Amino acid sequence: MKIALLGTNFGQAHAAVYAARGDVDVVMFGRDAAKTAKVADQFGFAASTDTDAAFEDSSFDLVDICLPIALHTPMALRALKAGKHVLTELPMAATLEEGRRLVAAAEASDRHVFVDMFERFIPANQVLTDAVREGTYGRLRELTCWSAMAPLWPGACLGARVLPMEAMHSDLDLITRTLGIPHQVHVTAVERDVDAGAVEAIMAFDGAIARSSVSSLRPMPWGGRGGYTAAFTDGVLESVFTMGYDGKPTTTLTACTSDGAHEVELPPADQYTAMIDHVLAVLRGEADNRITPAGALDALHLTLRIDQQVDKDR
């Protein structure tokens, strides 16, 4: 399978997964010729600055979009029009209107469109969604998701204005998949400067409450940490992760019921590897698409709602 990988910054996370496989042929596309060549060479890929070729060259099967958010939907629509399968980074769109446009285009096409909802492939998150679906611990009443990080990625802007779209979106997907769309949302934000801040959202549902908080106000030795606490009527699940520069977390999951607390064994998994494994399995006809634009629309709606409140208060 031949893949056009657009983007040399976050595209490196996808590139590392592709480079470990023997069944894909990847060309990395970027605007800066020298940087694109350097990054592509690290992974053993060809490099190009001719972005049009990603859409016009009939040999490409999949266009993988790792570009700024404003370009996600336009590039995805262009790829569909060119008859390509599409994998786009999250959020899939910069506005709800764009998101709905992409959903409609994907549903009208015979091509697959994937949104990198990587959190769905984190084993601890899968335990939570399974527990909600199966009623393992009763009804979910309270869900708190949090993450706090140091500036691990040079050049990344993680001020309060961008945190909802850039850092909260995946946790909000977990919240909407377990509790739905909230009827009330209260948002608080603080900003140290344009590159660092914190945002917290408190959400009300019928018979349940959720919180999502994200912060970039941490010193470098902190690395990245986060997780969730899910309180059910008959038990609690608590997940905690830590990570460093490689972006690969070490996670523990604890279940607590009236019988006591015990650690839940989790299979080893890297979420980006698992996500791309799923994409390629779908394209081979071996699986159904679990990360469609339609399935990501609720999370986008909630993310934009929080993002608008942060912008209004800045």
C-alpha cells in the first residue's frame, strides 16, 4: 500500500509506526525541502514538496493528513475527490460546519475516511467503555479526565487558547462516548503566556457529572502525566499514565469495589500503532471502521463549545 504522509512535525508520530512495518510504501510531503528531506530520511522514506502529487498521483492509496487543524477538512475533501482513502489527525475540522461537511462527504463516498481518535485504542480507555456498555460496575455517575505536561515538544504552542482543540479533544471523545452530550458546560482557563496555560471544563448530564482538565504549566522534569477516575454506582476505575519525549505512556489501572482494590492487567499497546494497524486492517477488508467522521462528531461539537468559551474569556 502506498501512503502520502502530509506533514513533517506531528507526521513523525505516524512515520515511526509506518517505518516499523514492511507492507507500506511512504512518501513524506512538506513545504520546506531541506527539512522534509531530513525528516523523511530518518525513517527511510522518499520526500517531496509537491503536495499536488499526493492527490494527483494514482499510485497513492491513502492520504495521511498531519497538518494544522485548519487544513484537515479541506485536505480530506480534496483526497476524497481524488478517489483516495483518508486518515486525518484530530480534530477532524476547525468548525462544526466543516465537520458535518466531512461526515456527509465520507458517507457519500466509496472511500474510507478515518479520524485519528487514538484514545479509543488505549487499553485502559477500552476497559472503561466496556464497563459502561456492559454495566460491570453499575451506572457511570462521575468521570474525571486530566492531563498535565511540560513543553516536551519544541516549538509547540500550548497556551489556553489552543488547549481545547490541541489537547482536550481526545478526553472529550472519551466523555461523549460514555456519557453523551452534556446539557451544561462551565469552563475556566488561566494563561501564563501564549505558550502555556490550563483549561478545566465541568459538564452536567442527566444523573452524572464529568470534568476535563488539561495543563501545560509543568517544568520539564515532570514530563507528561494524566489519566481518569470513573465512579460508578458499584465501583471505581482509576487510570494513571506517565510519559516522556517518546509520547508512549506507562499506564496503571486500578478497580475498586466493596470487595477491595486490585490492579487490572493491561495488554501492552501503543495507541498510534494500534490506530494505524486498524486503518490498514480496514483497508484490507479485515475490520469495520471504528473511527469514522460521523463517530467523531459529538466530540468535535463539545470541543468547539469549550474552545469558544475559552476564546470569549481571553
